[in-house]
Amino acid sequence: MKSEQLVEKARRYCESKGARFTQLREKIYAILINKAGATGAYELLDTLKETENSAKPATVYRTLDFLLEFGLVHRLESNNAFIACHHFGCSHPVQFLICDSCGEVKEIQSEGLKETLDAQAHAFGFKVSTQTIEAHGQCAQCQQH
């Protein structure tokens, strides 16, 4: 799906939930869509300032909070960065393959992983509410160099 189509889908999704997908939210989401890897808040701010010179860190963080709440982005805990979600609107467990060399991030869906985790948690009387797994290593391209 092209960037413009994904932004439009996000706009319709937010509106269906009674939320405004403002121009600023759209810009930050579009920046994340067009990045191959995860992006930190201050890198987002620097990119945003190219068109919005009055942008402040608090503005970016509030926008990221909104995008996280609506499932439009994921936060990578290990490197405190954000990545666009292309299949929002559904609750899904999240797993990432993160290249430590070039920064590329791939979101994957591992068959059976959620069920295994839930079963093991249940054995301890624990209920999993959210699940994010981050695997660090090297992508195929970086392994060749």
C-alpha cells in the first residue's frame, strides 16, 4: 500500500473512532511510514521542523501518544524509537526483527508464539495484556558485507 493510501486509511480509521487525524498527526505518521527503520522522537522533530519550524518536543510526544493509542505506530522499547504500523485496527501481538547494523526493522507475525506465551503465562496465573518481542541481529544485506 502506498504512503498516501495508508495515510488516508489512517484518517478514515481515526474518524470512525471519533478522533481527529489532524494535519500534524498526518505529517508525523507520513514521516514514519517513509522511514525504513525506527525513528526517535527528536529525529522526528528535526524532520518535522523542515516544514513546521515552530514544532516543539512536547508536540511530537503528544502526537506519538495519540498514534500509539490508536495503534498507528509501535514503540521499540530497546532503542526508544517508533515505527509505523501498516495493519492497524486489529489487536495483534507484535514481533520485530531489528538490524543493529543498518537499523532496518521488520514487523513479523510468528505462528504459535502468542499461544505459547499465553499458555506459559496462564500456568503461572498471569494474563498477558500486550506483547512485544524485539529480536536484534543483522539483516541479510548487512550479513553480506
